[in-house]
Amino acid sequence: MLGTPIGFGNQLERGQELLGESVDAFKAIGEMWELQTCLMLYATGYFMLGQFRKAEVIYDEMGRYGAELHMVMHQGWHQAWAPFCRYLQGDLDADSTYLALERAIDLSARAKDVANTVAALQHMANLAVREGHVERAAELAVRTYDCVSRYLVLVPFLQRARIDAAEAALFALEHAAVSVPASQLRRIVRHGYRVGGAIGLMYPFLKGPSQRIHARFVALDKGALAAEPLFRNAIAGAEATPNRWEIAQVWYDAAVCLPSQRTAYRDGARTRFEALGAVAELRRLERELPQ
């Protein structure tokens, strides 16, 4: 599957072409294990591109094969990704998404699949932030950080869990969470953007998110004036990638942290979320940044 290393290098359009050819080849010869693995990577390439509907359809195809063939690991992969795609598009409520992700963790425990446990937890951390669940975000920051710290394989979309843990910890700090000590949350934030940034030197998918979390952390500690050039740099870096959801998130965070430019950044974030069909993100924007 030559498309895998190419996609890991964030050359996603070319990677998707090659993975699509691999999917067709595995279907032609009836190699079902490799087919499901390839479908997982193919779907996740679309997820990284911000094409959530395309990703959802392919995750569901993988999930059907997993159920038919009683492959617990692939069923866990499906539960970790497809429901989260539906949530982002506004097709699944938060409570149902939490339940699906906990089921993914249970399935992954049966399969001894640490990688997919990371995926489920990072999506739960994302969910807690987007729903404004402060204490749950704090607790999931710790769970996600602990899990990804044990997962040493440099798969970029899973190592992004370091950023998701940091984002959940930062959100908890911003909203004065009490269930986890602030000192512990701050360590998770620093670890996330520093290690994520280091991995981003090899896998550029992580570079922009790491810069975004660093900028938002500086805004919390030192204020908008200190954070402003960091946000400009993060936006410039993100805009140079094909990762459309990541681009929209930088605009959103800039709107949160830079009050003097809030209207422009909020409008930019809204436009980008609308283009993605990211209904959950639009709900968050209206809740956190009402006009």
C-alpha cells in the first residue's frame, strides 16, 4: 500500500489515489484482512482532508466486513471513527457518540489494540471540548495523554492524540476545571504542542495543530498581544496544507483568543466550517462566540 507513506507525508490527494487502487486490488483477489486495513487508511485520508461524508461511507463499508467476518479489531476501528464523523456532521448526538466511542474502547481491549484505544479517546476528548463539558474534558485529557504516551508508533493521525489531549487540558484550564490539578493539565498541554511539533518535523500533519495549541496556551498565560504573531504563523502554516478541518480550527481558536480581531476570525471560521459541513463545530461557534 504505497499510498500509506505518501499520505503520512500529508500528500493526501496522491495518497488517496494509490490507496483507492489498493482497495480495488484487494477486492479483486478477495484478501479481506488487508482490504479492511486498506479501507481504514483510505477513509482516514478523507478524514484528514476534512471530507467527513466520504470518510464515513468507507468506515461503514469496513465495519460491515468486520461484522460479517467477526473481526473484532476492525469492528473497533469502525466504532472509533464512523460515529465521530456522524457527530461532526450533526447526524449523531453527543451522548450516542460517547457511547459508541466507549464501545470502541471495549472492542479494542478485547483485541488488545492500543492504537484504536488512542483513536477512540482522542475523539472523546474532541467531543468533550466541542460540547463544552469542562470536567469531562479534564478527565479525558488525562486518559488520552496516558494512552498515547504508551503508543510509540509514529502514525500521524494517532499521534495527533497528543494534540487532542492538550486541547482538552487547555480547555479545562481556561474554564477552571477542578477534577484534575491545574499543574497536571499544564504539563499535558506543554507535552502536546512540544512533542507534537517535534513529530511534525517528520509528519507535517501535526505541525499546524501543534502551533495552534502553543498559540492558545500563550494567550492563556501571557495574553492576546503575545499570542497574535503565533496565531498568524499557525494560520499561515495550516493554510499551506490540505487539512481543511485543521485550517478551520486555527481560525476558530484565533477568534477565541484575539478579541480585537474576533469578528474577522469568527467569520473566517464559520465560512470554513460551513464548507466542511461541520455542524458540530458551527454549534460550538454559536455557543462560545455568539454575535
